[in-house]
Amino acid sequence: MDGARLEAIGLCKSYGDREVLRDVSFSVTPGTVLAIIGPNGAGKSTLVRLVTGIEPPDRGRVSLDGVPVSSYSRRQLARRMAVLPQTPLVAGGFSVYDTVMMGRHPHLRPWRGETNHDRQVVERILWETGLNDLAGVTVNHLSGGQRQIVALAMVLAQEPDVLILDEPTTFLDIGHQMQILNLVCGGTAGRGREGRRPAVILVLHDLNLAALYAHRTLLLRAGSTEAYGSPAEVLTEDHIESVYGIRPRVLRHPDAGVPQILLPAPPWSALDVQGWSSAGGRGGAQWATTPDPMPGGNRKERMSCNS
């Protein structure tokens, strides 16, 4: 098998009288990345629960290589699909090595420990994620960003055919954000069994990251599909205004050639309230000398900065 095709067709989900998802469809194939984007409450997390079989849809179906996800046992599905949740639960008392080895659990035989192959997989993942020097360190001694990478390494150790990351960049600085997405979408660490590249689903809030890393983009609005296609087709000024209520400027990345979102400037009156002034004009910044609250001097405050 060269990989797995994950397909969702006509997914609908309601909780009581509240309709959360309505007729959502998509597919993702081996070696490609799908970004699911949309505002808070658009149905992204619910969609992940349906796709992973945690909850059944009211209508529609999810299949993996043509087989309904609901027909897999949890262990069978864990061998094919790995999920990094919004808030990964990483036990702090274990070493990095032991934590990543937990990702091999779906492949272990009952009443038997890990094999040489399991150890080789973990050692490879540790090396490729840059965690090899931290293998013996307990997780509770790591920074938040390092813990996130450990959690990612654990799901990569499952060697999944489908990898789902639910808001993996939350709480991370831009360096760690790109490190994680580079590992998953571009590096060798994302490869599964026999070097195959998995199908990847990213749930993201950052539209610019979605454009940089995804081949296809699904934009949700109030539980329905606003747009589905390439980043260039989905991340338009009209679609973004319709979903988020703001009209940005959409530019082209000078190197990657993909859309990048430039947010609209806030009203000048809002800047003035914050102690900024537009008196400097669009050409530069204006500084003013104001009384220093400490005795014996003045301080400079930057009043405006316009590019």
C-alpha cells in the first residue's frame, strides 16, 4: 500500500437543536497537506472528532481507503491514524525517550515489550526532531515548546498513514511554530512506515501558515464550507471578509508565491486612545518629550510609527 486516502463526505452534526456541522466534505491523499481554517466556533474541533471516529456524524461518512472509520477498532485505527490534540497530555514524570516510545503502543504485541524495530523507530524520530540530546531528560524539566515537540514526536512514532494536528502552533513562538510544521510537512520526520509520507490535516488559526504549508485549504463558516481548494482559491479578500468580518489585503509571498494576509490597520482614533498619534504622517515616526513620573528628568515616548 502506498498510503492512505482519507475522505469525508456530507458530514453533518448537531447537539440538540444546535447544528454544528452542515454538509462538509473533503479528501486528503498521501503526501499532501490539508489545512482546516475558520474562526472560533466554526466547527473545526467537531470535524476532527468526527474524522477520528471519536464521535459519529449524524449524516455523512468518513472512510480510510474506502473503509468506514467506524468499522476500525481503536487499536486498528491508531495504527493508521495519529492525532495531536490542542492540549497534548504528556506525562511529566517520564523521560523523553520513554514518552516517545509510548507512541509505539498500537504496534506492540500483547504481553511483549518493544522490539528492536520499535527502538529504531524511536531513535530515528528523536534524531529527526532534534530531541536526541534530551532523550534521558524527564519531560517536566522541559520548556513548553520542547514539550510540544515531544508530543509531536510521540505521534510520529506511531508511523501513521494519516496525521492530524489540531492547532499544533498554539502558545508557541514563531520559531517553534515553523519548526513543528517543517518537521511534519517537509522534513523526513513526517515519514511513516517504509518511508511513506502520510496524509496530513492541520487545524490552524494562522492563515499565513496555512497558505505556506498546505496544498489544499478548507475554510469553515458557522459549520458550513465557505471555500475549499488551493490556498490561492480560498484565501481571497472576499472569503476572508465574509468569514472573519474584516477586509485584509492579500499579497503574494515573494519566495513561495502563495497568498499572505496583511491585516487592515486599526482606526487612527484607536491608536490615539493608546497614546499614539498620526501626526507624524505615513512617512515616519514622531517623538514627543513628556514629563517623567520619576523625579529629575523627562522621557521620550514614541507617538506614531507609520510605514
